Amino acid sequence: MTRTLLIDDEPHIRDTLRKLLARHCPQVNVVGEASGVAEGIIAIQRLHPDLVFLDINLEDGSGFDLLHSPDSIDFKIIFISAFDKDTIQAFKLSSLEFLEKPINPDELRTAIKHAEKAEPRDLVLKLQALVANFRK
């Protein structure tokens, strides 16, 4: 089972994602939820998830702020958000997993499969590529 943490400031999004995961991705076990950066950092430290679904815009900062806080990123990430076409393209060019809201079950299954194969240590390089792609 993949221990999973949901971080999104919208309770209905977390609820929908939890239900979609239960229905379409039985290998995923949601072990916790958080609504913002501060709460997310505490949840990561307490729960040690294998996978984090991370919204970009949170109530007390951004998902990127959260990623600067842990001592090391030893979990996989699937970003979720409702962004414009250019932002989505930047994520795709960076090879980071990204789901656009509202979440499509088929895309969710695909993102989970990709995340299962990913190595957390490669995340730093992919995040650097994302920053570079945003600047283009």
C-alpha cells in the first residue's frame, strides 16, 4: 500500500480525491490530509508518506513553499491545481506528475502508475527544470 497524504486548501477537493483514489486506485492508502503549508509540513513529518498530492495554491503559501521546508524530500509528489495551459505545459516539460482540477479518474490512474515508478531523489532535478520552464 502506498501511504498517501492529500494537501489542498479546498475540503471538497480532498474529499473528491479521497473517493476517487478509493474507487480507482486501491493500492493507495490515504493516511492524512492537510489544508496548507504549515499543516502539511507537520503532517509530512508525522506521517512519513510515500506519496503526496500537493495543490500549488494553498491558504498560507504555495506548494513550492512546502517543498523548501522538509529536511529531505523522501516522498513522491503529484501536483494538483487548476492552472492555465502554459503552466500545465511547464509541468509536462519538467516530467513532474500533474493533475488538473477537476481530476479525471483515467488521468489519476496514469499519474499513480508514473509516481510508483519515479524515484524521489530525482524530484529536485525535476523541480529545477520546472522553474526553468516557467521562465521561458
